[in-house]
Amino acid sequence: MLLEGQTFSITLKEILDNTNNAIIAINMQGLIIYANRAVFKILEIPVQDIVGQPISTYFPGTRLLNVLENGIAELGQRMTINNTVLLSNRTPLLINGDLVGAVAVFQDITNLQNFLDNLVIEHEKTKQLQRTLEVVLDTAYDGLIVVNNKGIVTMTNQAFANFFQRSPDDMIGKPITEIYDNPKFTDVLETAQPVHRYIHDLNGHKIIASRVPIIQDGNIVGAVGKVDFKDVNEFYALTKKVDSLRTELDYYKKTMLQKNSSALEHLKGKNPIMVSLVHTALRVAKSGSTVLLRGESGTGKELFAQLLHSESFRRQGPFIKVNCAAVPENLLESELFGYEEGSFTGALKGGKLGKFELADGGTLFLDEIGDMEMAMQAKLLRVIQEREIERLGSSKARKVDVRLVAATNRDLEAMIRDKQFREDLYYRLNVVTLTIPPLRDRMDDVEGLIETFIKKFNYQFGQSVTGITSESKNVLMKHLWPGNIRELENVIERAFNMLDGSEIQLKHLPNYLQILAGHETRPFVGGALENILNRVEKEALIYALENANGNKVQAARTLGLSRAGLYKKLIKHQLHH
């Protein structure tokens, strides 16, 4: 039989070897009796090596053996071999009606399967996009409607349908003229010109709306009408609020500019040390480096901090101040870093932003840094190093971009030796140091400062003070100013409150300065030395407390007293209440 069909078999073999479909035939014993060349692409084994071998060796669990048992064909069966997706047709091999074997034909559908998988993915993406669009349409506008070039509604949202007590499905597919009379937005189908924010009566509601044409390939294919404000009064209210916010912003900008210009005006003068220091500050301001301001209380450290901010690239950002000595230790951490809602008893609902977050993008001025406890110093150091904070009650780190300026009148080096200040924090803060001289070392600036303060309080009090008498000026030029610039400013402000004319006179100055004037011109009369000294001491105590805003620790430091010593003198002069 083979001899008779030999010529035909050779031709058939060539045909079958050149087809893309893999073909395998087995006999009744499950042995492979034929495999064409395409089988190699699936198994990557030479065809001649598999002929005569059991089919299960290469196709474990093959159902081709099932076809041998029941003689029933299995068509369109999907299978995967070596990452190749195949579609298999398994048929019984019949000769003269007798079952002599089985044939499997495999079609590689890997590319088709990938295409179908991608189609499914794209379909899911389309469904997701459609759902997203539906949500956007329902939430992004106070009302939206779309028509085609025939004026038929193709899309709308619930907000628009609510104007007519209908549902979007009830409106889609209907002519817009059936929905309501005078649908003005359809004018764009003829004009192709958009119109934004016009007032229109929509079913009895005064709205502010816009109409926009939909153009495709140069042709108008539809139009969109959207409700910008569903009530004209909402628009008026919003406009009023914006105007109010703009006015408030202009006020704060003006105030900030005044404060910044005031800082430079206060710091300018004749004294060469101060002139050099201001020039250095203006140069350092541009760098963004951490700055440590050192000097006695009242020398103008905060003015320098304001100057460093206003002359930096952060000038548009916030300037936030924290007085580390004025905030109780147990509250300082929450003051600096903020807290989450419920983090402690009494915590505000919604939590609270700390000063670091408030100063983000700007400058944080930490005054009296030397009064910070060691535990807080460690936390501050971590923030400086990591540039991130954690609110109380939260484990989430928040990045902060803050320029740090610190100030102190304490001897930090001595505090480091006494284990009262962290050395590593000291070096972090001490990148650039500006040491501000006391007023007694720049007495050539006193006259200019007097003029500056007179100008300031003329503006603040709405007065027209022309100047100060020579007698009063002489007293101010002789005083050593233990409270520095702050003391001088307070003296001028007090004089404005006592003023009964257009010129500051000796009688408008505090008693301790009047006594100084008397001492300059004539000996003390009308009282024992002890009484005179007690009177001066009491005035000095009153002034120191006023100058320190009631802070007894700061007042004691200004007077060179211990805290206990200050309390004794307050009790002595009945000032302890």
C-alpha cells in the first residue's frame, strides 16, 4: 500500500511540512507515527526524534488518547505549551470505517490571544473612563447639557435635569426645544462663537451660564451649555468675598512692606559697626543659610530677622516668630510641630498646624533659643537635619522648606560647658552669626533713632510732633540704655502718650530720666539719699517689667539680678501683684 502511494505521500509531506499548523498523528498504542515540521516550533525537538515515541511524553495529559478510546472528535480546544497559546482540533483517524489512530492539528493563536487580552483591557479602561466622565459631569458643574447639530440632546447631568425635575435619561435623545423654551445656548450652532458667563432665565431660575460650540474638522457638530452659577446671588456673594479677600491681602502686603521698610530704617545709622552689620545682613539674606543673631535684649534682633526675610528669595512667603522663652516647655513642641485631633486632652478638633508648617516656604524666627530645654533641642536638631516634622499624635513625616533664623542673648558657649545647650545644635545654628552691639556702644545713632521713632508714632497716633527739646535730647544722649533700642522706643512712645504740645519735653520722659536730668544740673534736694535711691530703684523695676512685657525672668536678666533677687525687690516696693 505504501509503495502504491509513495509518489503521492512525498508530495503530501512537502505540503504538510510547509503549513503553519502543527500536525501530529498517533496509532492505537498512543505512539507518534507522524509529525510535520511545524511541530518543531512548538516542542523545539527535531521531528525525527519524536516519531515512534509515546504522545504523552511530549504532551502530558493529552486528550488525544481520549479520542482513541471513544472515537469522538474534540474541536476548538485551547491549550498552552512553552508560552505558546494553541487552538487544537483532535479527530479520530478512520480507514475503511475502522479506528486506526488519531490526528491533532494545532494552530498558534498567541498573537490573537494577546490581541483579545488587550481588547479586554481596553474595554475595561473604556468602561472606567466612561464612569469617570459620568462622575465628572455630575459633580464638576452646576449644570451641563450637550446637543448635536440638529439640536438633539446627547448628554446632560443630574444638576441640569434638576432644573426641570427630570432625570438625564428622560432628556437624552429629545429635541432641546421640547425640554424648555428659548434655549439660548443653541445660538452657537449658527454663530460658532462662544459666549461666557451671561445671565439667563432657566425655567424660572436666574443663572449665569456659558455656551461653547463643538467643532470637528472645521464643522459645527454640536454645542455645550454649562451653568457656571445656578443662582446669580451666589455669583454676587462670591464676587464680594473675592473683593474682601483682595482688600485684606492688599492690607497685609502694605503692612508687611511697612514692617520690612521699617526694619531697614530702624537699623540704618551712622555707627560704622552697624553700617557694616547691615551690609553683611543684606548679603547673607540672599544665601538662605541659617543665621544666629546674638546680642543683648532689645538690640533689634527681630528687626534683623525681618530684614533677612524681606531681602531673601522667600520674601513672598510667611515670616513666623516663636519666642521660646514665652511658651511653656510642655506646650512648645505642639507650638512648633502642631498636633493631630485627639492627640491630647483639649486638642482642637481637626488638629493644629505648627509654626514650622506655617512657615513653609518662608522664614521661621526662633527668638530666645537659649531658653529652650535640652529635650526640645534634640527634637529641633532632628527637624533641622531631616527637613521634616511629625505632628504630635502622628507618625507621618511632613517635609518643610523653612529658612531658620535664631536669636539669643545668652552665652551659649558657657551653656554648652554646663551641659545646658547641645553642642551639635549650636553648630547647626551657628552657620552665620551676626552679633548686634548694644545701644550704649553706638550712641552716635541715638539721635537718628529718636527721629525715626517720632516719625513712626506720628503716623501711628495721627499726631504732628515736630521734635524734642535740646534738654530732653541731652538726657537721652547721656543715658546708657540698658534696655537698648526697645527702651528708647518705649520712652518715645510714653512721651507721645503724655504729650500736651508739639514737642517732647523733659516732663514727658519717665521719672528715672528726669532724675538723671536733675542729677546733671543740680544736686538732689528735699530728701534723704536712701529715699532718692529707693525712688530710682522702683522706677527701674517698673520700666524693666514694662520693657519685658511682664516677663520677670527677662526683667531680672536686664537688671542683672537673680530671679529671687528680683522678687525680693518687687515685694519691697509692693510691685509683686
